[in-house]
Amino acid sequence: MFFLVASAASASRIELRAVVSDRVLEVYLDGRLHETYDVAVGKPKNPTPTGSFKVQKLIWNPSWVPPPNAEWAKGKEAKKPGDPGNPMRVAKIFFKQPDYYIHGTLDTTSIGDAESHGCIRMTPWDVAALGRLMMEYGGKPKPEKWFDEVIEGDRTEVVTLAEPIPMRVVE
């Protein structure tokens, strides 16, 4: 039964649209709005990049490595998955590699604001739901048990989607 659901899902088209000014991320299935998530976006000093992108890489339980050329990250140390100082929670979904992604955050009070260094932040449960949907429609479905084990465990899983997902970021 799982394979029938996955086949039906992969026959549908998924698209993402982030609206920076509204601080929302919209998910479209077959051209129809399926879900809207509230998000945090980049500060005016570190804006979220706009444009058209192809999303193909997700990292579950990501570590965090300070960007080497970012002034705001000077002196900061890398953090392992689950470390209390790790700003990445649950999943990191690359939309403009190497430095811009959608990721979960524990700073849920930032959702709805311009508070990041250019990334798109979501609540941990929202980024988990988005990642699951993207894997299903991107040709890499996994059973519920896989997600439970990865999210609740300490291992990192890198997933490359078989079918890249279009994403548009607009002002």
C-alpha cells in the first residue's frame, strides 16, 4: 500500500514559494495551494536571497558549521546535531547552496520576523512536515518509522531528491 501512495504522490507536482514580505512559505501541489507555513526570514543586513531555485538536498539532524566568510559568525564554533547551541533543528533544506536553506529553529519566537542571517526558519514540527512532503513528492519517500527514528535519534541523514523541487523566493 505504501508504494501505491508514493507512486501517486510522485506523479503530482510540488512547488514551493516563499514570500519574504509576508514571512510565509507556501506549498503548491499540482498548482493548488496545499499548505502555508509562517517563517522567519533574513534581517535587512542579511536578506534572504530572492529568485528561482531547485531544491534537491535535505539533511536530517544537521550539524552547524559557521560560514567561513560571514562577519556575524566570527569566533563561533561548530555544533553537533542536538547540541543546545546548534541553531539548526530537525532538518536543513538547501535552496541556494552552500549557505542558504530552510531549517528548523528552537527560537520559535523569531517566526514571523526578519531575524535570520538569510535563511528561512521554521518551527521544528513544520520543517519536519515540509521535509516529509518534499521527500514523498521528490521521489524519495520513506516510511513513518524512518522519520521517527531519525528525528528522535542522533544520526544525520542526507537525502538527495530524485526529482528537484522548484522554489521561488519573492519579496
